[in-house]
Amino acid sequence: MGNTLVLRKATTKTKRTQLLPLHPKLKAVLGETGLPSSGYLFPGRGGQGPITRQACDAALRKASHAWACEATAPTATGVPGRLG
């Protein structure tokens, strides 16, 4: 992993390639996660392209709904959303 994150011009608003320096702590965390060395971080169906924004939106809504249900469920303290 290098010291910069490259945003290709095709994906930027200004249509210019952007080079963003990575903070050493972020680089260390990313190095520990086992990210793929090639391809897409979030591949779409079939793995030939990236996940669509619609699929990303659906996944985020599903996760936030599950989290909201968990946060409002009674806990060991008897207070919704308060753990332990």
C-alpha cells in the first residue's frame, strides 16, 4: 500500500485526478483489514464492476434499520439503547 489514495478523474467532480495523502494511522488500519490488492473494494453482482449506488443505498438502509431496532430493544439495564 502506498502513501496516497488516488481518486481517478472519471470519479471526481472536477474531472481531475486527485492524490490524497494517507495518515500513517489510517494506513496501518487499512493494512490490517486484509483489503483486496486489486479489483473493487465493494464489487457488484458478478464482480465485474463496482456496487451500484442503489445497492449501496439498500445495504445502508438495511443496516441502519437493523441497528435502530437493536438500539431501541430493551437491554440488560432495562433502558432502550443503553448497553450494560
